[in-house]
Amino acid sequence: MSSSTYPISVLDYGAGNVLSLLNALSILGYTNVTIITTPSEVTSATCIIFPGVGSFGLAMENLVKMGVLQALVTHIKSDKPYFGICLGMQVLFTSSSESPSIPGLGIIGGEVTKFQGKDGSKVPNIGWNTLTPTSSCTSSTPIPKEGTGGYYYFVHSYRALPPDGVDKEWIQTTAEYGGDVYVASVGKGNVAGCQFHPEKSGGDGLEVMRRWICSVSGGLVNSNVGEAGVGGGGGIAKRLVVALDVRSNDVGELVVTKGDQYDVREKGEGGKGGVRNLGKPSDMARKYYEDGADEIAFLNITSFRSKVIDDLPLVELMKETSKHVFVPMTVGGGIRDFTDEHGKLWKGWQVADRYFRAGADKVSIGSDSVTAVERLRDEGWDKDKVDSSIGDISVRYGVQAVVVSIDPKRVYVKGEERVEAERRGHVVKDTKDGRACWWQCTVKGGREARDICAVTVARGVAELGAGEIMLNCIDNDGQCDGYDLELMDAVGGAVDVPVIASSGAGREEHVSEVFLKTGVSAALAAGMFHRGEVEIESVKRDMRDKGLVTRM
């Protein structure tokens, strides 16, 4: 049997990003791939891949509800090929502190526990990291010693810590985050797993998957993807996110254009012309991926004004893009509860589920997050009294799947104005120009201001279950003069979740500056790339020249 026709079964347990995994297997040339959901299908499967997204307890409960739990345990204990990705690796362990009362598969002794956020590290751990092989690492396991030089994408709040209670012979590689050395991959016989997402780790990740399939199928292990890349110095890499503002033009085609708060139409004779078209979203995303972008964000800036669940073009865009882009992708715009024209209520998590199943890894929630925190404030900061899309999605898919986009603007205050602002609960900061300000949150693309500050909203959404914050700045957006460093520092220092700096990048040095002068975990840029003024490689070269670690 040739390796390309080796039968591979992908277990769909209701929360995984199955499509991205299928696309990764397709681009590697594997043609005999099926999705399985029943006990009989698990029993008859030759090789099972468990795609990991969601919470430990919910995943185990779903396996029980599907009736596949015992068949899956039998498959693994029989040493039939099994590959677990992220949560798919964690369920191999005895238990997890995420769901203490729910046992895991019990294949590997040990408990999965939560990162403690030591040394100022943010939780969840989101980003690209290198691997360190252990003495158990061999050429027959997914990540042999010669293949650990690249970067791999991690996104998780829980981890297994060696050697406490963990079967050492299982541990193949480790990684380091926040002062913890944790298990990055496991393997013994035909059973393996990795904490990172190989299907979202570019060429290095695809090579990990190909090596393992070749190993269990008897195929040639020689690379046909390209050897694992060498990182820019080792350790955790700084993330560069490229954003694409997407909307429909006048003939219904999806195009990349300027943001919702700007005039997106060309100037024509006698009035305004058509929607400014910077390119096709899928083509541009593929180019940025190939150029070295660490993540791609699609921001739907004009749709979802009425029929949320029926706005399928962006879903189709995700499906098409995920065929060629193997880094994490975020979708923003309209992720909210919605009652359609027939009176049917669609929950925000159901809208998000459409995108996850189309290849997205994260969803971005904007205006609704401000409203949710206002309710949280009114309820005395008791999150159990607040129903929100943030909480619904994070419970089902994990906090790492929820990004909250905050759009604030500066409000300068002095004297009694400052006293009144602080009385209303706003966090006021003294700025370098000798003045004081607070950052007022806006909704509806910056068109409506609310009486709540960005720091308060950031703290609130983190409490509700957001795993990451995309921090914009209306004052800096489109100005190309750099990020609002004081805003980034104020919010980043107030929350324990990662912050993505956004708005204002116009030159290579702006990206390096925000990393060097604030505690953000990632930097987002758009226009300077779309207009061809700056290349991704030049940004990363500037970062490396200034001592920052990059993936490429």
C-alpha cells in the first residue's frame, strides 16, 4: 500500500477545526481520508487523528455521548495508529484540572494543569515556539531530533509538566513558557500526540504530520515538504498578524478595502465611484502566508447588518482560503446573538461554529463585548449573571478561540474633569506630553462612543472568557505614525491575557517599537502591506536586527 492511499480517519467530536486538518492532509497528498463519528467507524479505523479544540471536560463528555469512548480506548491500547492534536494529546492523560471530575483516556499517567502566568506571562499561551527533544525522542516518532529546528504554533491554557506524574518514556519533546518546561509532544509505538497545532504551523507542522503518517504506514520518511526551518534565535517568537478588511463591492464580490470608519469608495466624476478594491481576500491571504505572516485576520466590516446566519460569502471565503493557508486565521464581524426574520434565535456560538467548521481558528467579537461588560458592571461584576457570546464560545471551544476587538479613542481631561472621569470608573493615565487622558470605548465601527474605558472593558472581557484582546486605537488608525504605545501599555499591564497591538503601523520600525516598549504579545498591520510600501520580511528583519525573535 502506498503512503498516499493509506486510510486515515479524522474523529469529529463536535468542536475541532476538522476542515483545516483535512486541507493539510490533502496538500500532503493523502487521498484516502474520511471523517468518523460512530463506534463502528472507530472500531474499523486503521489510523485515527483527533483534532483538538475546546475544553477537556466537554470533549470527554462528547465522546461518551457519541458512544465512541470505549472503542477509542481499545484502538489506542491495541497500539493502532493514533495522533492527537492539542486537546487530542491532552485527553490521553489520566485527568485535567480544567475538568477535575472527568477522567481522561488514561493512556498516559499524569494530570494536565493550568499555566500559572509566572514571570508576567499571559494565559493562554498563544504563539510560535521551538522544541527541545528528550532522550526518548527517536526517528520513529513524529518529531525526530533532526526536525526540531523549526517553529510550531501553540495555543493552550493547560499543559502537562514533566516529570511529575508523567510517564517519562512517552515524552518526545518539551517547550518552555512562563518559566515552565512542559510536554510539547508524546509518542510510543504507533500512538503519538503534540500540544501544538501542526496543521497551523506552516511547512514545519505539515512535515511533522507527514513524517508520522509515513512512519505508521510504512511509507518513505524522506521529506517532500521541505526540512524544518531554522528559527530566528530560538525561544518564543513575536507574532506578526496581517489584517484584511473585507466587504462586498457593488456587484457582490468580496474585496479587501479600507476600514469601516473610512470612505471606502474611489472618487469618481460627479460623485463617488466604486468600492476601493485592494485585491481578492483569498489571494492576498495566501501571499501573506507564503511571505511569512504568523497569523491572518479577516475583518468583515460591512456585512451582518441584518441576516447574520445567512451571510455565507465569508464562510465560503474561509473554506477556500484554508486550502492554501496553514497558519491561524481569525474572523471578525457579526459574531453575536441574532433573531432572524422568522423569529428564530441564533446564538453567537452557533455563528462562530460556522466559521470554525469553515477553517477559522478564532473569532473576533467587537461591539457586543462592550455591551457585555456594561452588563457585567451593572451586575456588580458577577459573571454568572451575564449571558454573553464570549462566555458561550469560550466554554465550547476554549478561551483561545475568542478574541475581543476594542476600539477606543483618547479623551483628555484635567482638573475636575479628571476627578469626574475617575469617579465614573475610568482609568486615567498621565501621558508623555504632560497631559492626562482615558481611552473611551466606541462601538459600530467607531461611530458611537460609550461611557466606559478600554482598560475596564479589557478586564471585563478577560473575566467573561476572552483569550486574547485585539487593541485598536481610533486616533492612530490610518495615520502610519506608529501604535499608541501608552494605550498598549495601559491595557497590557491590566490584564493577564495576550494583547495584539493594532492601528498605526506605517514603517518597519513601528512593529519592533511596540514589542520593545510595551508588553504586547503580537502586532497587527494592514495598509502598509496592502499598498506594497512594506514587506513582511523587512519587518521581521528589522525585528531580528533589534534582538527580537521571529519565526522566519
